[in-house]
Amino acid sequence: MVYRTLILILTLFLTSCGSESEKILPSKTAMTESVYSSVTVQPDSLYLAYAAVGGILDKNLLEEGDLVEKGQPILQIINTTPKLNTENAKLALQLAKENYEGSAAVLSGIQDEIRAVQLALKSDSINYFRQKNLWKQQIGSKIDYDNRKLAYELSQNKLLLLQNKYKRTKNELETQVKQAQNNLRTSQVATKDFTVTSKINGRVYALFKNPGEIVTTLEPLASVGSKDIFVVEMLVDEVDIVRIKIGQKALIVLDAYNTTVFETTISKIYPSKDERSQTFKVEAVFDVPPRILYPGLAGEGNIIIAQKDSVLTIPKEYLIDGNKVRTENGEVPVTIGLQSLDKVEILSGLDPETFIYKPEE
């Protein structure tokens, strides 16, 4: 009987001690509320380069890690036929220009004919008007007058025909030159399609094909981005995205730099949600970037939503149903403010001298 009584007293004592150890007083501390996100570092303006045509990769003109300028070729696809077409178009344009403005131009021959007819017309005109004056004086025969008149009119018609021929031929030759120029441009565009060039000044970060492999318009051939400017890509849960604003600070830790904390600033919020992960992409820029960065470096980050210097806080685990705490007088409602991973701010309903008890599990 005594043994049982001792056990009962010991049990009550331990229970009492356990209960006393689970009560705490609210504390005043600095409070920071943040939103968690996964982090990936990528070069600014990073894009995948595709070919405009299919074929076989002839050669990579640059290597991974090489710097590249805007418009500089990155790789070449085999393009024998377009090259031949371009050469033929150049020859056709050269011939068209020669016919139009060269020393052996067709127009030069017509101009020579025009000058000869103009001389003949001048001679026929003199003879005609001389014979006409004589005929008015009844000198000479009617046949001579008619012959002079006919020769004069034929010369006029011939000159008119040659002038029209010159204009028509000139227009045709001009059209041929323009057509040859257009054909050459078309061939050159087709040739350019077989060369993949950089759209920016930057660095080649990846080449996905080796010479001899088949190239399609659906597969990327290279990855190109900024050479020295990197951005931090963050994936934020959809329940938190409405609290994110441009200009907010974010603290990130990269796996490659262990526990070093880097400060960043939110610079862009993408409005489209990824349906697979149910997250939104947010971009941030380093306030002071690490000395060495590589595409794809991963880590974790916390976007700071709000900060207060001295607020009344309690551990989250002491909350009941999200808005109540247990005191010596039973459960009392409280109003909460900022929240961190382990603490919440108490705005009202509790004072610093009131003990609270951890809810029973």
C-alpha cells in the first residue's frame, strides 16, 4: 500500500514538473517575415539557339566557354546546294549589270542606231524642205518632191521606233538587274539559314551537337547568355506570390558556397504559373555577386516580406488553431502579425507577463 502511494506521488510530481517545463513567457525580439524559395543561378539573357533549317552539322565554330559577339557564327550546317545557288545568282547579277551598263551593253547598240537615224533624219529633212520650196516655185518634178517627203517621214518613224525600243529595252534590263539582285538576296538568306549566329554579346555555355549529327529545327543546338551578368531564379509557391514585390530583399545560400549568405534584390516577377509545380518564377539580382558563378548553381532563399525591431513573439508550436493560446485561465484568443519559420508576432490578447502552455499532443 505504501509502495503504491509513493508511485502515485512520484507520478504526480513528474507530471507537475513536466507541465511547468512546458510553460513560457512571450518574449520581445526582432522579427523578420520571409517567403521560402528554391534558387537557381543563370546567366542574364540566357537563350537556346535553334537552326532555321534541317540538315547535318558541318562543324562547331566555337567551343563551350568561348566569348561571342552579336551576329558571330556559332556553328555551320552543310549547305552545298545553297552555296551553288548563291554563286549562280552572283553570275546572273553580273551579267544583268553588264547588259545594262557595261561597255558591251545592249543599250549602247541602240543608242548608236539612234544617232545614225538622227543624222539620216537631218539629211532627209534638209532635202525635203529644199524640195518643198522648189515645188512651191514650180521647180522640179512632183515625183522628186514625193520621194523627199517619204524619206523624211520614214526617218521620223524610224527614229521614233528606235527611241521607244531604247526605253522598252532599258526598262527590261533594269527589271532583270533588280530580279537578279532579289535572287541573290534570296540565295544569301538561304545560305545564312545554314549558319547559326549569336543574338547577343555573351558566352557560349553549351553545344548540344557534334559534327556529323543530324540537325532539326526542333532541337536546340547551343546555349548562349551574358558573360558576366547573372540572375537568381526563384520558384515561389502560389500561396505566397501575392506578397512578393519588385525591390524586396532576398537572402540566399548557394550549395557551392556552403553557409555564405548573399543579399539580392527582386527585379522581375513572371506572371505565368507553372502548372506542374504550381509555382511562379521570380528573378533577383546580386547586390554583390560571388567572384565565380556558373549556370545552374542551386541553393535556397528567403524573400524578406516585412521586418520589425522589437515585437512580442511566441513559438509557433504554442498556437492553438492558429489564433489561440493556453494560459492559466484557459484558452484565450490572440491576434497575430508577422510570421517566421518558428515564431509569430502577437499583436493583441497577450502581455509579456502571462505564461502560456504548450498544447498537449
